[in-house]
Amino acid sequence: MHTTVVEIVVDGPFPLFDDVPGVTAVDLIPGGARLSVTGSPAALLTRFANLPVLRMRTDEPSLEEIFLTYY
């Protein structure tokens, strides 16, 4: 199972992403959110297309984060 963490900050209110296929977790941060995405990010990127994105960053989970998802 491949999970990617996407951190996005937008200009304005942050929309809901819990209905996007592949999004497994949403953690709000100032101005945006950290989204955990399993599988293809295509649906998430489509949702980003109409947002005023200020910053976006992707990270692979650390070994510790992967381990903790199983225990």
C-alpha cells in the first residue's frame, strides 16, 4: 500500500476533501491541510485545479509512520 502525504495551503477557506477517492486522512494546518493519499492522486489533483493554491508539498511517509499504521 503506497501512501503519499500532500500538504497544501490555499488563499481563502479550505474546502472539504474527505469525499475524494484515495484520501484517507485530513489534518488541518493553518491555511490548509495535510492529506494522506493512497493510490493515484489524480482525483485529488483534479480538485486542486480550481483552488487558489499558495503552496503544495508532497512527502513519502517515514519508516516510523508506516510502522505505526500497522500497530
